[in-house]
Amino acid sequence: MTINWRERIFAAIVHFSITLLVAGLAGALIFFIWFPNSTAAVVGGTHLFLLVFVSDLVLGPLMSLVVYSSTKTRHQLIIDYSVIGLLQLAALVYGVYVVSVSRPVFIAFDTNRIEMITAVEIHPQHLADATEEQYRSLSWSGPKLVAVARPTDPKERADLVFGVLLGNNVDAPFRPKYYREYGTARQEILSKSLPLTVLLKDSEAAKSKIDSAIASTGRPKEDVRWLLVHHRFGFAVALIDGTTAEPLTYLAVDPVWVHGDYDLNRSR
């Protein structure tokens, strides 16, 4: 039997276009809502998306290339494409789920750095213990900005510290009971932030990346400051507004690597 490759390639192209549209909608949800301001590059959302959705984009059209034939009945084609569609849908749902549990849900200022906390890092019981209703759920519309108010009671503070050291407890940034409005810590945040000259000093290897991130904020360099960001995979940088202390964008650059004499102890 002669295989009509032209019609199969056309079917694969149509299938690819439909899959690309669906993947584009999923990508818009992920990169503009779940992972805003370049947070995807920091906590791995970009890699997860590419791994899952590129596979989906390739496998679907390839299966079309194999199974499509104009000699098949409509019933046969419906069965074939139903199976393919279900496989792709299952892969899409699984991919979105994997990305969703890795989404940042809280951007928390703590002492003198920012903790980027993902959904998988917050225990349900700690959510339930939150003193404010707005912190008792994980956001699906982007991470919430918060400030961490560490306990002032000596016993509670000691219990928290020793519990973390012994591995029996989680630190304050991962416990919503210690959250407060981000704006209430504005002056403290600004006082702990650093000028861009510190970030740019001796950082030729990452200078273009840093300059591009600064330009993306639309602010003059003198109006932008930065804070160290800690996340589940390491460290990064938050560029913040020098007046409001609001985060402008995040940069997947480790300042310990960029600037060798950066004192990591300052960020604790």
C-alpha cells in the first residue's frame, strides 16, 4: 500500500497548530499569572514547562503522522484521535499539576532577604494556623507579598530556633502565622536593600543579564535597589523599587557567585 505522506504531513501540521494553541494558553496562565516577574526562571518553572509541553507538542503531531489516512473511515479516525487526544490531555493535566505545585505562593521578606516560597513548601497545618484569613490559602493568581514578623516572646523564639536546628520544625517564613502586610515593613526593607553598584561590581560575566533586567523595570538605575532572594534551589536577586520597596523583577543570578566578597551572613 502506498503511503500518502503529503496528507499525513498536512494532518500533523494541523495537529501541531491545535496543540500549540492549547500549550500557548497554558503558557500564558503559567508565566503571566502563576510565575510573574521572571519568577519562573528563578524556581524552575521554565524548565518544567518546556520539559512537559515540548514533549506534548512533539508526540501529538508524530502520532498524527503515523495514524492518519484518508482511506480510514470517519469512525476509525474518531477512535484514533480520541485515543491521541486523551493521551495528550493526560500529559497536559499532569504537566500543569507538576508546574502548579512548584509555583511561588508567597514572596516573604524576612530579616534582610526575601524567601520565595512555593506551594509544595507550605504544610496545610501551617496554613490553618495563620492568624489572618488572607494567608490561610495558597494563591492561584500569583504570589502574595508578605513580611515575616518573627516572634518576640523569648520562649517561642527559642522553640522556633532550636526546632529548626533539630529538624523538628520549619522556619518562620514557611509558617503563615508570622505573616503581616508587606507594606508595614517598607522602611526596614529599604534599609536592608543594597545599591546596584554592589551587585554590578566585579560581575562582568553576568553584567549583560543584570543590565537587561534593570532595563526591563523601566526605572533609572539610581531608583532601583536589590535584595538577596533565597529559594528551594539556591539564591537569586530581587530588583526592588527604591521608594516603595515593591519587587520589580527577579533575576536568576546568585550574587555570591557574581560578587565574590558578598557577605552571605548579612542575608541571614
